[in-house]
Amino acid sequence: MKRVSSADLKAHLGEYLRVVQEGQGLYVTSHRKTVARLLPSSPNEVASIQPPSLPISVVKDLKGIRLSSRVDGVHALLDDRRRR
């Protein structure tokens, strides 16, 4: 099975989906560690929708948080990526 990084998969998704459609599986890696395996589905396989595990009232009651200062999302993301 071929290995592909998650970044490369994201950049060339259509190309890799065609590879899987043709019957070849893929290992997806992140930081050189395998995190997922993409396999072709069988013709009689049907995706199923899972019912919610909690009632909608739980989601409606969620409240956001207020930060004490402004946060630059791009700066925070780049800092996080540098630490990895």
C-alpha cells in the first residue's frame, strides 16, 4: 500500500481518491506516523447515518467563552506549528 502525508493528501485529494477508486489502498501519515488507512469500498457497502447521542437541548445550552484579551488566530496557529 502506498503512503501519503496528510498535507499531500489535502493538496491532491481528487488524485488520491481516484487511486483508491481503482482498488489501491493508502496509508495516511502525519509527522511520519500512520494515522489512517483509506480503502476502496465494496459495491454493496452503504454508508449509515448515526442518530445523535445527546438531545439537541444540550447543544442549544452551550455558551461561548469570553477571552480576557484579543487573540490573533494566525499567530496562535503558527506558534503551535513551530512547537510541533
